[in-house]
Amino acid sequence: MKTRKTKKLKNFFEDMEKLLPKETIEEIKLEAQKKIFKLKLSEMRKKFGIRQNDLKGFSQVSISRIESREDIRISTLIDYIHACGLGLEIKAVPLKKSKKEEFVLLKCLI
């Protein structure tokens, strides 16, 4: 049954892309990426077994706010990542899948 449901959803999204203006589709995708980013910060922290109270330099309330933001400053992200005991690398990657070249924009290791 999963195949049927997945196929129906795929058709739904394909149909919606045909009906909605391209700008609207791009706005929706951007909002989805923001939501995914928000979820991944707390997911990453939990994966490494770090509690909100364990992060030095941040209160538990601050961590909760950072993890629930839809947008974050790079400097705040770096501080958060370092408080987790991790490094950060930001890359620019081509949107066209035919090109595999990447460019490292930022590399912050502890």
C-alpha cells in the first residue's frame, strides 16, 4: 500500500506544480527548506547525545529559540556548532546535477 500512497502524492505534487505559478512553487520550496533546517539542528544535537543544557555559552532557552528559528545568522550557527563540539563547512554546489564541482565558502573547525 505504501507504493500507491507514494505514487498518489507524487502525482499530486506534479499536478500542483503544473497549476501554480513558478514563483509560488519557488516560495513554497524555500519555506520547506527553512522548516527542514530548523528540524535538523535539534536532530543533529540529539544524534550526538547533547542536551540543550550541555551547551556552554548558551542558556537552554537560547538553544530552544535557535533550534526553532526559520532563519539564523551564520555567526550564531558557528557558535552553536562549536558549542556542540563540532566544526562547520558551508559549500556552494551547482543546481544542475550534471556538474559535480563544489566550492567551499566557509570552513570553521575547532
